[in-house]
Amino acid sequence: MSKAKKDLLTGLVLVGVTLAGFWSLRTNETIATFDFGTDPGPALFPRLLLSALGVSSLAVLGAAGWRLRRAVEPRRSASARPRGRAWWVLSFVATLTAYVFAMPAVGFLPATLTFSVFWTVLLRYQDVKRFEARSILRSVLAAAALTGAIYLLFVTGVRVPLP
Amino acid sequence: MIPEILDAFFAALIDPGAIGLSLVGVLVGIVLGALPGISSTMSLAILLPLSFSMNTTHAMMFLLGIFSASVYGGSISAILINIPGTPGSIVTQMDGYPMAKHGRAGEALTYAALASAFGGILGWLLLVTFAPLIARVAFQFQSPEYAAVTLFGLSMLAYASPGSTFKALVSGILGLLLAAVGLDTITNVSRFDLGSDHLQSGISIVPLAVGVFGLAEVLRNIEGSGQRYEVIKEIRRIFPPWSEARRLWPVAVRGSLIGAMVGAIPAAGSAIGVAVAYAQEKRLSREPERFGTGIPEGVVAPESSNNACVGGALIPMMTLGIPGDAMTAVLIGALLIHGLRPGPFLFRDRLDFVAVVYASLLTAIVLTTVVGLLGVRYFARILRTPRNVLMTGVAVLCVVGSYAVRNSFFDVLVMVTFGIVGYAMQKVDMPVAPLVFGLILGPLLEENIRRTLIVYHEWLIFVQRPISLAMLLVTAAALLYPPFAGWRRRATGRERPPVAVGPTQNPPS
């Protein structure tokens, strides 16, 4: 992604955060109605920050617009673009989220073992670009050992009651 | 005061459980620091939850063991595979790896261990000497000074962050906004809680730090090509010739002093210290062209600076409650969990804790040196840890560690959310460390601004009090200098002068 597009995206997100923040303060009944006496109140600091953020987001958008208008950013060659790497990240985030939601339902050990085995095998594939029976077996054993070690460390060592 | 500190100091040193945990922390810290893709900050963040069930002494011994050792551990991969394990070892690789390629890997690792020890001890001495003095000055601070110092700390981080100072500032503002989520500490009014009971208690620093420093790096690693590297396995001679080693002590002294002073500047970080130390040695050398070819000075200067930064970074943390770098920001999270608020009042009300920090750091330095020297022949094995196991393990540790804070899955979701946010921020070249700093310093800044306005009823007081005014002027200078310098360069048509390897608060993958 070009710097201009990155800045454009950043600026839009920051504008969104600013607007959401101001809306939240405006709809907060206590802040709107309560008299805090000599205290400037709990809205002062957030308003200052949101104002600064709003100005910053406009500056970022302005810089992005200026770059896009002048745009002579070299196109990256196809070979320089990482192929399909975004899908790896999205898949990881999706499975991680599923793992977090599954843990209270099925328990730490099954959820963690499944997640660990899945990703140790997949990440090995990502490195060597093929599935090998021996390395799959090693990955499964490593994942099992990892799960067991973390369970013992936190349940026995740190005394955290994992589900 | 001194007898009380000495009592607590020696009590910590003769506690076998504390020493054992320090040793565990050192071993884990060296291993994680050596592994590319696992930075010192990440190591501390993901292992922080393990300290929750420990008492304060044991927790400090463990965490400072990791802190100190991981800083040294980064030199191992820098020397053996030419990839820095931590941001502070970015410069060590410039001479460390060529030394290893010339068959001097063992000597390079030994130089790194001894320089780390020297720097660590000097940094420790500065901490012990100057922290009480600075705390005494800080006692005179009232709310305007605290607000100004907090703003100074944030601005220094923005100035010191890689890339755009402006984007670092925006990241800091976002962090300050995150700190406003939940119940206001003065009036108990809930802000930005989105109707959620969980958010009323605010966003906990530990899940956020684990997310942005831990999970975000895992995501970056998964997206990356999976670094392949060749490990230099042959370790011949370990101890360098005495005739060579003895002429390096001035290098170690200079590097250590630079590192400790830079580390003491809030938010500056070790990456700046090592770059300055290396550049200074090169400037003073009679043969500057030899730097980068594999000379011991190129290892001793940055490694002594790196480890001196640890003691230096603890000074603003202990005396003002302002993180000296990203790692001390994470450490502040640990202190808050243990019910301790860092700042000058530690030196009045909790001298026992101050002594524990001194003892923990000294123990960590000694144990790191011993383990470092004993393990020279075996470090290459650490680097053979398979990436697939490492990254999966780190991800699971992030999940379990965030859960361990309050036994809450909400904290795990916070960790995942900020892992994604941290990853996205790095993709758009926005540093993440200011976000964490903002979350830590937000309550301090807001309370002191509001307290000032409640007492003095005006904003002018911030510029009428001399310390506050001085801090605000330095803050303004730090923020205005980069755009001014850029404008001057463009106006005069001058190229930006080449600089040593740039510092990064975003850990390298």
C-alpha cells in the first residue's frame, strides 16, 4: 500500500474515532447534566484530546490528499508484493478468536491442543511449502508438549484456574 | 533511611526463592532475547502474568531477571546470525557478525557478556546514586509540575520514536483517550463504556501491552516470509587475548555512561543509546574505517550502553512514575497489579520496595554475566528453535497470560483487539509504544491538570511556576524541532545527514 493510501486510511479511521468520541460525550447524561463545582469535570480532558485528534486527523488527510494529487509513487513490482500473506494473518486472527470463544465451552486443554496442532502444522507448511509426514508428526508432538507445559505452568505454578 | 534500605536489600539477596526466580528469569530472558522475532519488551509482556501469584520481592527478581537478561540475549543472534534479537542489539551485529565470520564468535559473545556486565553495573550505580536525589526534587512537585513532567515524557517518546514524530504523537493521544475509558477517578462518572460493565473498570494495561507487543509481533511474523538464517555453529576460542581486552575498558566506560544517561531520559530507549555510543566510539577512533569489519570495540560499545540503559531507564520510572522506555512501561503494569504506584513517594513510604529493586537488578546483572559466560558454547542451539512452535507458543501464552490478570475472558478479547490494532498501526507506520505510554500516563496527566484547575482556577499557573514552565518549553522544543529541521533542510536544499542505524521502539520481527 502506498504511503498516501496508508495516510488516507489512517486519517479516515482517526476522524471516525473523533466523531465517535464526541458523540459518546454528548450522549452521556451525567456529563451533560451534572454540576461538578470547581472541578472542570470529566469531559474536559477527553474533549481536549478529541479536539487534538480531530485536528491531527484532518492534517493526516490533508497530507494524504496532497500526496495523491502529486502522486509519483513507484508501483511495486508483482514479485515484491507478498502473495496471500494477508490471508494467513486473517486466518490466524479468525482461528485465535474462535479458540478464545471455544475455551470456556470445551475447556483449556482441548481448545489449546486443537489450536496449537493446527498452527504448528500450518506454519511449518508456510516455511517449507509442503506437507511432510515426519514434520507433521513432530509438529503435533511439539504442540502437545507446549499445551501441557503451559497448562502445568499456569495451573500449578501461577495457580490460575483455567477452564 | 540507609539502614532500612540495607536491611531490605540483603534480605532479598539471601532469599533462596528470590535468587532461584531471578535465575529462571535470566535463563528465560536470555533465550527469548536471543530468538529473532521475540523482543525484550515482548518477552517481558508475555511473561508478566506469571508474576501475579508471586510476592513483590519474587516478582521483581523474576521480572528484572528477564528485563536485564533479554537485553543481553539480543546480542547472541546479532553475533551468530546477523539478525538482532532485540532493538538494542541492532548495532552489535555490525561488528559482532563479522567477528563471528572470522572465526571469533566465542570471543565476540564473551565481549558482549563482559560489556553487558560492566554497563549493567554502571547503570545500577547511577540508579542507586541519583534516584534518591531526583526523588527528593520530585517531592517539591505539585500538580502543575507533575502534569508538565508527564507531558514531557510523552513528548520525548514522540520525539524518540522512529519515523514520524507527528504519528507518534497521534498514537500517544489515542493512548490518553484509552486511559479515559471507564470510571473517572475524581467524580466516578463513567466515560466511553459503550454500555459495558467490563469497560467501566477501564482498559487494563497488561492485556493491552501483551496484545500490542506480543500478539501484534506474532501477526507480523506470520505475514513475513519466515526468516531463514544460517547459524554460525563453530565456537572456537572463548576468551579473547588479555592484551586486546585490557585496552577496551575506556570503550566500556564511555558506552556505559552514554547508555545510562540516555536511558534516564523518559522514553528514549536503548536503541538510541547504542547508536550514540557506537557513533561516539567511531568518531574517537584513530581507525574509524575499521568499524563494521569485525572489531571488538564495535561490540563492547553498544553492549555496555545497552545494559547501562536498563539502570538508567529505571530512574524516571522509580522517581517520577514515567516509563524510561517500552520495557519499563510494561514493568509499571506489573507494579500496578501488585498495588504499587511508582513515583517519588516510593522513596518515602516504600523504601523496602526500592531496596528490592536495587537487589533484583544487581542479582540479575551478576547472574546474566555468569550464565552468559558459561553458556557461550551452547547459545547456537537456542537459535534452532522452530519458528512454528515458537510463534504458536507465544500466541497461546498471550491468551493465557491475559486471562490470568483477572481470570476474565474480556481481558483476552482486549488482548486480541489490541493485537490487531497494534499490527494495523505498524502497517500504517504508526509507532505503538506511545499508545501504551498514553494509557499509563493518562490518569496521572488528567488528575494533575484537573487538580491544578480546582486549586488555582486558571491555566496560566502552568507557565507561572518555573519547573512547569521549563518542562513545557522543552516539550514544545522536542515537538517543534523535527518539522522545523525538515523545513530548514528543504529551504536550504541540504540532504539529511546520514545517521547510524535508526532506533526502533517497534521490535524487529
